[in-house]
Amino acid sequence: MKRRLYIAEKPSLGRELAACLPAPHRRHADYIETAGGVVTWAYGHILTQWEPSRYDARYRRWTAEDLPIVPPQWRLEVAQAARDQFARIRELLQTADEVVHAGDPDREGQLLIDEILEYLHNTKPVYRILLNALDEKSIRAALDELRDNSDFAPLRDSALARSRADWLMGMNLSRAYTLRVRRQGNPKVVLPVGRVKTPTLALVVRREREIAGFTPEEYYLVKARFAAADGEFVAKWKPAPDAPGLDSENRLRQQYLAEELAVRLDAAGTGVVSAHGKRRKQEPAPLPLSLSALQVLAGKRYGYEPDAVLAAAQTLYERKWTTYPRSDCEYLPENQWADRAAILGHLAQSFAPLAQMAAQADATLKSRAWNDKKITAHHAIIPTTVPCPVATLTPVQRDIYALIARAYVAQFYPPYIYEQTKIEITAAGELFTASGRVECRAGWRELYRQEKQELSEADGDDAGGVFPPLAKGDTVHYRDLQIEPKMTKPPTRFTASTLLEAMKGIHRYVRDERLKKQLRAVAGIGTEATRATIIAELTARKLMVAKGKKKYLYPTETAYLLIDALPTALTYPDETAKWEERLARIGTGEDTLEAFLRDQTEYVTDLVTMANDDIAHAAALSCPVCGKALRLRTGKFGSFYGCSGYPACRHTQPATAETVTAEAAPLPDAPRSEVVCPRCRRGVFVRRGREWVCEHYPACRTVAADCDGRPAVGGQ
């Protein structure tokens, strides 16, 4: 019989795996012997990449002349804290005939076992086990479906590409832009740059500046009350787009225009129903939860931080009560439909918050969630067939389990059915609209009655209204006009959960409209497993702080310094989202590790060159108010200097032709286009790597993507 070695990603997974292998079992401190093989484990990544100084001692000192640092051969070393466990894995591998890779079923899980085997120059056969749940039934099924580990080489390459590209960016750009800022009078600052962290932090910085620069403005909401034969109703005024007194959001800014409208309506006296529609609609149950959906929901409902939600979900998974938590999928494999009776039965008997709802669920229903074609590396997070002992859960774990369980139970409730009515009234030559819905059957919404506010917000203007009997062509009588003054509100600061939501829906924040359309199908920046960690790291590095009862995120002074120092390409998610898309293609074998790293090395080299140019052209200008460095910016009226302490200090001063020219030396020997920069209107675009930048960089920081050899600039 062949001696088989199982290597799990972590001890808890190793113990659960060993429990499903044939007896007898002999437990040791760092491995378990069974009749079916030996099980050992890692502790996450026990191999780490070399620091620059390991490649060459001169890199201990940060100098612009040494950049970019590109390893001639990528090297790893054993983490100090994991040396004993690594020695055990090496010892057990020597006596094994074959290996079973038991990392988590995602790209990082694939890499962290593969890199150990490659580091040890393993030549023995390797098989892969995919564990999406840790209950006995799921583990035994996975043991019967082992695959050749070579099938997952593209997934490993995807993780390796991510790891090495992050190293290139972090090690080089952190040094390059730290040196740039130090030359501008900040000798002690260290600016950490990362392909995901930086655009995420930039979202918080830009939001804070939007709030700081926001000026409330008054507008008026206008509604008319009409009467029909059997009752009254209220309709909103919908002014024509070219009507006087409207702002860019089609809001009325002049009260006297509403008062003039009231006079005209009084004179008309009546209106006509110009459109009337009534439709019976239905909404299916919301899908089961992915990790991001769970984190956002728990943040809004309970105020939990994303990393706390992940920790609770991980514990529930390791105790076999829920499935694998680091999932970006909201669908379920069709073969899991067979487990519904057991899961619903356990919830009905042991989980009080949902016991009645679970007991009333219709197990004959099969929702849209069960769809093999929609399954990615994982499936949605759901309860397992193992009963969950509620009394042993912490409050956070109990709440997270309840959210997961309720989303599952909802799959066995019928659709929510309602009747939607929309009407249009024409009176005094103006249009008024009203809409409403009447519930016909609650369906799955019975499970969500306690979240009335959330449901009403989702319904928007369609919630509530009941209208008297009306038909197209009917005459209605005008009663009065309601003119309600409103004030525009600044955008809301991010919380950890809404920032995570923004990372996942990053297409809403990109600049390139063509890329925006492509990114709707991409799962944002970061991964399900890393987004919460990234937000926590930004806080730990004191780049942003959470304040107040709702824990709104505020950028720190260092955050402003970092974002202001970087070129636009690094502070927007366009390039980072392209990386994620390309990493996904590597994972499916449509792209290669080598091609990706070659392109990223070129990209980092270009950015380092730009940073060095900035150092060469940096002007030693200080704010006369607070003493901080002045930054050359471009507004709608041209170039100006603004204090880097904005918004705390709002000093600005004109940029004279002499200082602009000094800072805006053209890039040498760069291919030029004939496209004029739409921002400064003074220069054309020149090629820099894969992008086009204004020839007056850094005075003007306009950047354009390449489109068939030309800058992609609207209208050019």
C-alpha cells in the first residue's frame, strides 16, 4: 500500500480531514497518523519572499539610483516562526510515496502548498482535494474525488503573479514616492504603496475632500394633490429637462417658479390622466450569501467590521456548521439540493430565531440559487447538515449564522408578488407622475419583516401608494401644490462595510467609460479573502481612522500626503481592476505568469522613472499660512498652487509662468501625439509606457489610456 501524505492549509482543517480517514489514529504535536495516510499542515504561508536586502546588501539604503529593484531570480525563505513545522513537513515528505494537497480551494490556498512542494523539489505524485465544507459527508465525498494537482497549475500561477507583482509595486514604488516626498520637506515620512491599498485609500481621501468642499444648496420638491371621483392622491412634478431654474440634477432651485406653477394650476383647475399602467410583478428570493455580501449586510445591520465577520464565519466553518466562507459566489451546486430537508430540519429544531420560518419552508421549491453553471471555485455560504448548538455561539457568531441561515431558508419560500401602478397626469401643460405598489403575497419577505426600513429603501418610490380607480383619459381636479424646501447633502463617509462594498463594486469609480462597462463583470479589487484585511491594514498603518458611533472612516494627514504624491494612475482603480481581470485569465489558462510579470515590470519601471523626474523637478515652495509644502494643481481656470494640508489649510496662490515652466519640463525623447491635453489646453500627450501623459507633467497630471496608438481622450 502506498504511503500517502496529506498537507492541509491549517491545523484545524488537518484534524477534520484526519477524522474522516480510516482508524486507528495516532496524534502527534504536528501531524496525525491514520490507516489511510499521514496528515500534517502548514500555518498559512510559511514561506515568504526575500526582502530587497537579501538580494543585495546595498538595498538596505533607500536611493532613487537603485530603482527599480527586479529580482534576477525570485527567492523564498522559511518564516522564522514556522521553521519547526516546515522541518516536519520535509521529514514526512521524504517517507511518503504520494501527496494530497489540502489547501483551501482558492488561488492562495493552491499556492501556499504548491510553493512548499516546489521549494523542497518534490517529484512524487501530487493529488488535489477540494473542500468547500468540513462536515463528514462533504469531506468523504471530496476524498472520493481527488484530482491531479497539475490541473490547478494555472490557479497557482495566478496567485504567484499576484504575489510577485505586489512585491514589485510595494518594494519599488514605496521607496520611489517616499524619496520624492522626503525631498519636498518631509524627512521622516514613509509612504506604503500597494496596488489595492492605494486606490482603496484614495476613495476615502477623495470622499473626505468632496465633503470638505461641499456647499449645501437649497432646492424645492414640488408635489400636486389631485382628486378623482373616489379619492385623492399626490403626484410629483417632473419638469422638462430644459425648464428654467433647474440644476444639473434636474432639481428646482427657484421657489418663485413653483409659485408661478401653482397659479397656472389654479387657473387650469383640472388635469388629464395621460398614462396609466398596472402590472402584476414578482421578485424571487435574494440569493444566498457570498463573503462580501455577508460582510456588507452584517456591517449595515449590526455595525460589525468586515474582519470580525470573516473571523466569525471562519470559526463557523471550522466547526462544520457552515460552508467555506471565502467565497465570491452566490449560487449553489444542484447536488446540494438533496441536503435541504436535513438543514431545514436542524434549523427548525435548534435555531430559535428561525425555527418557525424554517418549519414553514416549502422543501419542494427549487429557487434560482441551484445552478451548476454559475458555480466558480466555491459556492455560496450556507448552513451544513451539522446542527449548530446556538448556546455555544458568541453574539457575533450567532448573528452571522442567523444571516447565513435566513438567506438559505428564503430559497424555500415563494416569490414576493405585488401589483405596481404608474400614472401620469398632464395639467397646465406640465407633467406629474405617481407610482405605488400593493402587496399581493409576502412570500420570502416574511423572513425579513424586521428589516422594514431596508425593504422600503429597496422599494424606493414604488412602495406604499394606493390610488383611486383611474383610467387613461380621465379628468382629475387640482387641489393644491406642496412646495417642500430641501437642502442638498454631502456624500456620506465610508464605513468599513461600505468601503468593502465599494471595493467590490469598483467599476463605479473608474475613469475610463469603456473600462467601466468591462468591469461590471469583474469582482472588483482585492479578493473575498483579502478586502477586510486591506481595510484593517490601512487603519493599523494610521492612514485612516474610524470615528463616532457609526465608525466613519477619516483619512489622516499621511493619507493626504501619500495620495497627493502619487500619479493619478496609481490612485484610481482602473489599472488595479485590469490586474484582477488578468489574474483571473491566468487562473483559467488564458494568460501566462511570464507575460504578466514582464508587463508589470515595465509598468513599475515607468512609474519609478516618473517619480525620479518628480524629484528632479521638485520645487521647494512652502505654504505661507501653515508651512506645509505647496502642490502644483490644475483647475478649470488653469494651474495654481494649493496647500498639501488641504482641507485643514485652504491656501492657494497663482502659479506664475516661470514656476510652471520650471516644474513642467517636457519628458525627454518620448513619442508625441497631436492630441491636445483637454485639461491644461497647453500641451500635447506624450507616450510613457502603456499610457499617455501631458507633456507638461508634473505641472499637469492628465493621464490617458492608449487606444490603437493614440490617447483615449473624449472628443479627440
